[in-house]
Amino acid sequence: MSRQGTGSRTGRQIGRRAAVALAISFGAVTAVTSRVALAQKTPRIVSVGSSLTEIFYALGAEGLLVGVDSTSLYPPAARSLPQVGYMRALAAEGVLALKPTLIMATTAAGPATTLDQLRSTGIEVMVLPDRYDYESVVEKIEAVGKVTGKTAEAASLIAEGRREQAQLFGRVPDTAPRET
């Protein structure tokens, strides 16, 4: 009788050990699954346009960049990233080799057929304005901030730029056209 009781107790101990091992395994699998899901959600971005690349660095989001175009010379660290070629003469193969999930470019990027090829593969291609005014700069900063999760940093950078712009306008004499 005592053997049976011991066997039953041993069976319970094995059962508890198995339950603990199973719980630990489940936790490990859940942790690995969460890391894989997080890695899949982390964007792999190619920046096409020096202004966009500079914004990534200014916001502290350069870690999301997997490649840049050959005009992205500043900051110097951008030169160490893989190059996808000149922004106006992109080849789809060079971009696709980096396995991006997002391509951010300005309206100066092309050719249009290459951008269409990239879109046809399922990669999101976001084309931002490349006008020569501050509102265009603001639109690019906001877009990069949103995509990278750096919206607070983007808002701060925009506010800083607006303050500096106001100071400059305050120093410049009236530049309205004069009648002749």
C-alpha cells in the first residue's frame, strides 16, 4: 500500500514538473513569437533623396534605414549604408536586393517606371513633395516622424525650425517689390 502511495506521489511530482516545463516552454515560445512579430513590424526603409535621409538622422530614426540613394551624403554616417544608385536613375533590382518594406522618396526620384515596378512587388512606395519652401520640409518631417514612430521628435524639430525662421524674418528688412 505504501508503494502505491509513493507511486502516486511520484506521479504527482512528475505531473507538476511537466506542468512547470510546459509553462516555461510556452513562455519561451510566446517570447520568441513576440520578438518575431516585432521584427516583422519593424520597417526596413530605403530613403531616396538627401533631404529625407537627413530627416531620418535628425529624428534619431537612422536605425530603420537599410539603404539610401547616392545623393545622401550627409550626415557622413549615411555614406556607410548600402547605396541604391542615383535618385533619378533608380534600378528596381538594387532596391529589391535590400528587402525593404517601405521606400520613401521625393518627387525628384525616378524613373516612374521603376517606382511602379517596386510598387508591383507589394512594397509601399511613399513619394513626398520636393518643393523649395518650408511647408514642403514640414510635410517631409511629419511623414518620416509618423512612419518611424518619432512624432514627438518631428514636432520638436518643426517647432525649432519655425522659431529659427521667425528670427530670420525678423532680421531681414522688408523685401517687398518696390515701384520703379
